[in-house]
Amino acid sequence: MRFFQRFIEDYSLIDQDTLTLSVNFRSGQEIVAHTQDFISNFFRSTGAPSPRLKASELRSASMATVSSYKRIDVETDGFDIALEHISIELEKGCASQSNAMAILCRTNAEVARAYKSLHPSCPELVIQNKARYSISQMRHLGIWVDLMKVMAQDGNLPLSESIYEKVQNEYVKTNIPEVERPSPDDITPRQLWELCTREHSYPYLSHLIEFVESFDSDQVNRLLGKERKPLKPPVVSTIHKVKGLEFDEVFVMPSLTDFPMEIGKALRSAAAEEARLYYVAMTRAKSGLTYFFGPRERGWSGAQTFPGNRGSVKILEGKHDEVAPSWAWETNGKTSRGKSNPDANLKLSYIREWVRVGDKITVDHDGYSLMHTDIEGRTFIIGQLAEKKGPGRYNSDLTVSAVVRYPYNGKQYFKGETDISVEKNEWGLAVLVSGFL
């Protein structure tokens, strides 16, 4: 909000120069009215600092549909009570609707606990993943854009179906899983081709190459929009990761973590942050909102401390810094944890040919080695957890979220012998995983 205030001051704007957004176009009438009362009453009763620029409250759109909300007060066992309630709602078939349901938690540990409890009875449930991958770093799309660059050596030709077919003929010769065993969730070369032709009136090879190298997976998925997934599965997520999103039905879980989460944080400032975040969670709902108000919520709403229990379950989101990306590149790399790599070339060949997005990954008994099972039931180590994440458990529930080209900068993290292909290409393949440890 300080940015907007500074902008108004710098350009000496007056009221007639500004347009205040005062309509919530997402939520139904009842949800809008209730959430506005909730946030206004909080700041009025606590006197907590609020940098909100708008003095007036939001109102619902004139075409807003009828909606409903429910507050359920719970005690220390509220998390389990909330899970039981949501499990019943899932059984009723709420999740079969388009963009139907979000189960929102304060922390990653709570997301892991909710997912572990609800997933057996709702297999379509997914963890909202905000990890982004550069399109050109994704294994199959990196190969495809390399072929485009080879084609461009003969000149910057306009895109045509004949060029696409020539590149595709070479692309299908590669023995990577995205070609031989494609998944419905894979971003395909054809989709990128069509997106680029929509973006440019007269697209050339240079436009396509620039397009692929400048976009990440999240941006492409947004461009593809509903044509990729007209029906979205129910999600369990932290509140932070659903900012900007919307769902028909939203359940806000009671939190078990400490308040304030930062030691020494001023109570009223910390309470204001919690209230604003809670408001974000509530306003993700379009037609139905259920929120569970427990001891922690009553704590911050009254600017009082709450001694919580953060829990020990950890979440992996599929990010680069959660694994040791260069482990597979170095023969006999010495590590302080897990196992060494006896043959980097063989390991990279295995990852290139057999590891694909969605494959199950287990953690070895050492707590760090990531194990992949091939189609014949044999297990191979394909990577290691980063030391900063700490060890996982043998019963961890992990899947491959991406196989990417990770840049090689000449540093040898484990002081082994770097594979020659990595030095030549200046990148090596890395397997990223998501799920809970």
C-alpha cells in the first residue's frame, strides 16, 4: 500500500485522478458482506495497524449469486474435527464440481497432515504446487527447442506446418518418457507452437524460440487456461499459495502453529498480518465458505499469544533447492550423507530414459537418497535431498514433479568427477520431487 501512496504523492494526484476498486466480483453477496464485517471488526476492536488504502468496504457485484458461510468454533482437537467434517463433504460429491474445493492451511506441516488424512478417501486430492520451471529447462521441451535452433541455422523462417513436421520427426526419435509414454499433464510442443502463433500475426522461428525461453510452466498453464483442465481436482494448500485464485467451496482449517510465529514480533502487528491472511483465505470462496475458528484464531483475533505445535511433517514443493541437483552428475562424488554415485554417465542415462513426471519416489533408509522404481520393479537412486531440508522417512510420499536441465557452472559440489556430457552441454539433468517427507 505504501507504493500506491507514494505514487499518489509523487504525481500530486487528486481524488478525481484515482479510481478506487470497490466491487468484489468473485464471491457471492453473503460471503462479501460477512468477510467485510470480519476484517473491519478485527481492526476496530484490536486497534491493530492497518495499511489498507481504501476507507470504504468492498461490495458484491450486482450479478453476484446467493452464497453461504459458516463459522465453526473448535477447541484444541479442532484440526481433526475439521478433517472429519471435510471428509464428509468430499463423500457428498462436492469435489466432482468444476473448480470445486480448496482446503486452506496456515503452514506446510498442516497441509501435509491434511493431505495424508484425506487422500485415502479422495484420491483426486492434490497439493497446490507453486514451483515454477523454465519451459526451456524442462527435459522434453529443452530438446524440442534445441531442434528448433538447429532449424534456424538455415535462416529465420516463418513458422509453417512443414517446419513443425520436420522438427517433430526428429523429436519423436528421442527415447525420453515424454515422447514414448506421454502424460495428459505434459506441456506439449504442439501447445507451445499454437500459443506462439496466437501471440504473433506473422510468427517466425525466432519468435517461437524466444517464446519458449522466456516463459515458465505457470505462465504457460495460465495461457492454456481451461482447455487443459476444465475440471479441477480439490486442492489442499497453504493460504499463501492460493492468492489470486478462486474456488466454489473453501474450507479454512484451524491452525496449530505458534502465534506469533516470529519471536519478538509485536503482537498487534503480527495479529494484523494474520487477519489479512485469513481474509485472503475467506475471499477465495465463490459460493460456499466454512471456516474453523480455534484457540490460535481466537488468540490472534484478540492480539493474545498462542503456544502451538508446528509438527514434524515436512513438505517438498518440487523446487530446485530441495534436492542436490548435481549429485547425479559426478562419479564417486563424496557426500556427508546418503550414498555416492559410482557411474554418473549411467545415472544420467537412466534419468533421461526412464524417470518421468508423476513417478513415485521413496526415500532410502539413509534418509537422503531418492529411490526410483523402473517398469521391471528394480530400484535405482536418482538423486539426494538437500541437506538444508533434513532427512526424510522411508514412508515418505513423494512423486517426480519435473525433470529439468539444471545449469552447470563449473563448481563440483561433491568433489567427484563431473560427467563429460554435463561439462559439454553446461547443464545436467536433475529430478525434482514433491510431496511430504
